[in-house]
Amino acid sequence: MMSASCLLVLIAPVALEETLADWIEERFPGQPWTLLRVEGHGSHGLPMSVYEQVLGRVHLVEARIETTPQAARDGMCEWRERYPGAAVRAWMLPLLAL
């Protein structure tokens, strides 16, 4: 694990899955990351299918990238410049060595 590591977590619509995966590969080469399908609750500001409306959840993808806090901030600035208006939520969590 690199020093001063954090976990950058990104939540995006399923329609952005491949774009997000390609961007992570390009922006964070060689850094560990995962991508998984998740279901979101609450207001995401995204159009919902009839099925999702009945279910009360929206289908999303979640990416988790181990990186440094500065690389995470720089990456999110780049994402917002490259894909303005893309409905991606992000947060950072500290990683502690055990």
C-alpha cells in the first residue's frame, strides 16, 4: 500500500460504466481498483425505468480506487473538466495500515 493512501469511491449511472472504467485505467495506471454494480436509494437525479420506480432503487456502478488524496482530487477535477454534467458522485475515505 502506498503512503497516505485513500479510497476514492465513485458512484455513476450504469450507462457510464465503460467510460468510467476506461478513464480509471488511463488516469490511475497500475493502482488497484474495483468496479461493481450497486443499487442506489434516495434522490440521484437520474431517470428511472418503470422497474426501478416500482422497486424504489436505481441501478448504478461503484468504482473504488486506492490512491493518494492529491491524486484523487486531481482525478476528480480532470473528470469534471472532461465530462461536465456527468452524474458521478465521489468521496474519499482514509485507508489505514493494519
